Amino acid sequence: MSITHRRRALFAAFLSPLLTVSLAGCIDPPNGSGRSDGAEGLKQISVGVPTIMGPNNSPIAVAQGLGYFADEGLDVRFVTTGGSAESVQSTLTGQIDIGSSTSEPIYQLAERGKSGEELVMVYNYLRAPTGSIAVRADSPIRGLGDFAGATIGADSLGSGNVLLAEGILQLGGVGADDVDFVATGTGAPALQALKSGKVDALSLWDTEYAAMEKSGMKLRFFSHDKIDPLFSTTFFVTPDFLKNESKTVASFGRAMAKATVFASENPAAALQVMYSEYPETRVAGKSLEEQLDTDLTAFRARLERLTAGDPAANSSWGRYPDGAVQAWLDFALTAGIVKKKLSPTPLYTNDLVPEYNDFDAQTVAKEAQTWKP
């Protein structure tokens, strides 16, 4: 069975009890301390993230390190799930309370599920697309049609970016069976795989590419204009969790909104909070100034996606714009990510947006401006 077919089988098995058992061993413990861990009197919840901590996830560290979660009465345990498919499955089965991933596997789940609303997207976190396909600047690949026969590296074979890449290629006339995806991870291993020719291209995201280019690797990027209006990473829950724990979801979203305001106001401070909360994100042998220089390049690329549509001015943190989910479903159908039309209505909600935005953004911005290590 080819790599592509094995990965498809993983997504097709969303409702398999056997997969539920196997995924239990795929969930890693949190890869950082987190100030609120074990805090007395706080409501404990678990939140799945498909990638390890880094500049792309630094608002999470801000929400932990500056006590925004604790202020909301939450003790949040972040769990690295190892990929979007695992994050979706682990939320569906109750192994984690709130999941996060790109939205493609949610649509595939809805297509295969019994009710079409197994999961509900509740907080639009990354408000613009982050993924694309990258090749070396000197690559002979010059158009989407040239990817036929290519090997493409991804962070994991369960990554939503693989589905996005397949969709982009499909629009360019290259089918899923015409390419092979391999797991390269991120950072230095992925960069080395591209440099060495182990892979012809990478299917990663903005912050990874920005760091690679900062290191001197020149890249060219491939996307499609049909993905321009799409959002990227989203937080989601089961309908039962939303019904029974709507205040918890609102509190979590409000803390994330505060953290994003802080991070956008003072990116360097957000990164330094991350270094403190997650010491393993500090690179051995690099001074703080050197690492900040590299990480700021990556994180500023991410901030464009976190703040797309100016949610600070519009009090729209967490909101899915009108027609955004429908645009995703149209793309998913055209690109072959799903095979039938789906209704957007049961797949997301904006009902908690007023609560996400119920805080004094100016106070948070001032805290960011005056923050000192």
C-alpha cells in the first residue's frame, strides 16, 4: 500500500473503535510547564494541539505564563497530539476536551459521520491560510503540473496540511496518487530533507518557511487563489461539550483572545514568555538576541494570519466571517477533500464571539507595551 493510501486509510478510519484505542498511545504529555498546572480551585481541561511548542504557538504560552487562563478560572493542560487527524479523533472520543487543527479533517469526519455534526468549530484562531507547498528556489518544478511524481515532506502524515496540499495539487491537475508524502517533521530535519533531495518539496506553514529563509534557504511557493479566503487553525469541541460547558469554552476563547492581543502588541515579549514557560524552545548555543532575531521573523509572519480582518478593531476575535465555512466546503469539494456537498450550519458557531471579546483590550495592550522580563 502506498504512503498516500495509508494516510487516506487513517482518515477513513475516524469512526473505528480500533483507531480510538491506538490513538490513546499517540498523545504526548504537555511539552512545557504551564503556570496553571495543578492550580487549586481551577477547572481542569485538556486542549489538543497538533504541533509542538514554537513561535507559531506562542500565544498559548502567553495565556499560560501571564495567567490569562487562571484569570478565567481554568487550569489548561495542552496535549501534543502529533497531527490534525489525531487531534480530531481524540476530541471526538473525549480523550481531550478542546481540539485544534486545520479544518479539512473535520469536514471529512462530517462526511463519514452519522449526523454530520460530530464536532463543532467554536473559535477561529488562525484567520487566514498558513499552508502552501514550497520548493528550493533552483528546483525544476515551475508549476503545479510539474509535481507529478514528486515526493513531498510533511510534518506528519496525519497533518491537515497534507490534505491542503493535495487540494492545491488537484486544482493544478495532479491527483493524490501522482505524489508521495513522507513525514519529515519540522525545523532542521525538514530543511535537511529538502536540501539533500530526500524530498522535492515541503508541505508546511508560514512560520516554518520564514525560519528556513532566515537561515539562508531560498524557497519558491505554490498555492492557489481558491484558498485565499480560507481560515486555517480552528478550535473545536463536541456538541455535547459545547452544550454542557459553554462557559468553559467562552472562558478559554477569551483567554486566547487576550493572549493574541498581547502577542500582536509585543511579539518579542510573547516569545520571551514562551522561552520561560517552555525552556525547551531555547536553542542551545544561541544567545537570546540571536534566537529572538530568528523567531521574530517567523512569528511576524504568523501575526498576519492571527490578526487578519483586524479583529481588534472589530471585536471579532474567534469569529468565522460570513460565508467562510461555505467557502471552505466549496474548496474541499472542488479539490476532492470531500466527495459530497455538506451544509456549513452544523459545523461551526459564532454564538460565543461576544463573550470571547468581553475584555478590555486596551488594558491588555498596555500590559504588553510595559512588559519587562
